[in-house]
Amino acid sequence: MQAYEKLLMDLLHSSLDGYALFGSDDRLVYANDAFLSLMYVFRDEVGRLTFDAILRRNFHEGRAAHIGSGDIEQFIAYVESVRRSKPYRLFEVDYLDGRWFLMSEQTDAMGNMLLQIKDITKQKQSEQHLQAALYKYHVMALTDELTGVANRRAIQDSVSAELARCSRTGAAMTILLVDLDHFKRVNDTYGHHIGDLALKHCAEVMKASLRPFDMIGRLGGEEFVVFLGNTDSLDAMVIAERIRAQIQSLPLQTPGREIALSVSIGVATQNNNPTFESLYLEADQALYEAKSQGRNRVTLR
């Protein structure tokens, strides 16, 4: 048995994971080399330091665990309230130097505690990279790739959610349908690359003309939709006319040529529990009238 005990102690002492034993008074009574290194404790301090003394010294010397509150005494009070609250406790700790550790505390009936520390930095980095990638793909799924505004699905869902949220207020809600005039002619005359640039240009001009809380999306082709929450027809016409005038006054600049652009805009306002579909249908009729009357104009339904 002694041979196996020696083997176990040798393994613990040489382990890359940190192992430490704390007595019932929370005084450090054993630590392997990895623990000493990870917690910045000297070998001759084993038997003298308590866990809170280790935390307090590392905090004042700016190392080891990241203390979110910045108040070490408050943090120590919290630690003391949870240590030994359960026979077994598992938790993650991030260090000031960017490393992450998985720590486990196992307490016996006498209050002695075995603490294990395992470096999980690579796993956390992989997890963070995966989360970042998932977020990127989520954004891409909701964004029109060409113009950078919301795509059809995203703008329809966002507007529907906002309409549902504001349905009890009775506030006026407005949709603008914006259509780039003679887009086929732009494509046929200058090529699809220039047509793409024209769509991006119009999207940028529209975003610059809107308020921070307005929503804009591309429905497809040369058609965009703008949602104006809590906006009556009078204010909506002012915003729509600003968009129209800005696009007309800011031609697309391309190498060797300047291409004049214009848009037709249909405006629909409702204040009796509107839906995206009802607003869209009215705005679409208004847009048809604007195009029938010669384009480059704003029409209110």
C-alpha cells in the first residue's frame, strides 16, 4: 500500500493540474508545484497561508483571478459564503492575463478541502471563436449581402415584432416602399456591376437620411422598405421627400462617369393595429401611383 501511496503522491506532485489541500480552517496544508505556480505561492509558505490571504495578496499585486467588482474584501466575503456550502463545487475562473481555469472543490465531513485547478484556456478560446462564428453567420443570415441592410426576412420579422409591441398605444406606424427608378436601364447601359453599386449607394444615402431608430431593409431587386415607428403621415412625407431629394442630388460616382439616380417612394400610414402586410399593400399601391405619375416622386396612400 505504501508503494501505491507514494506513486499517487508522485503523480499529484508532478501533475500539470494544480492540486491543494486546505484544512478546516482554510489554511493551505499541501500543494503541488502546479498549484504553487498558478496561485503564486512559495513552497515555504505552505502550512502558513490561508486561502483568503492568497486571494488578497494576488489582488494587491495585480495577478491571478480577475475580480469583477474590483473590491477584494467583498469578493472574499462572497468566496467564504460559498466555500464548503456543498460537498462538491465546480466553477470557472478567468485570470487577468487572459487564461481560464476550471476549478473544483471537494470537502469532507471534517471540513478539509481538496482544490483542483485545470487550465482550460484553449477550450475557452475555441468556444469563443465558435460563438463569434455563429454570431457572424446569424448576422449574415439576416443581412442583405450586397447592401448591408436587413434582408426581406429580417425586416419583415423586425417590423412585425415592433408593430405587435406598439399595438396597444394606437401610435401611427408608417412604411415607405422605395424603388430605384429605371434600374433595368442602369444595368443594361452600364452593366450589373454598376447596378450593384447603384443599389449600395442608394442604401447608404437612405441610411444617412433616417433617424437612428428607423428600420431599413431590402425586399429584393431594386425595392427597399423603410419602417417609421410612431410616425404620422406628415412626418413620414418629410422623411420620404428627404430620401428622394438626397438620392437625386447625390449621383453615383464611378471611374470616368457620374450616374444620376432617382427613386419613387410609396408611403402608407396606419394607427389601428396595423400589420406588415396591410402597410405593405397600401405602400405598394402608393408606389405604383408614384411610378405611374412619372417616377422620382413621393406618393401618400
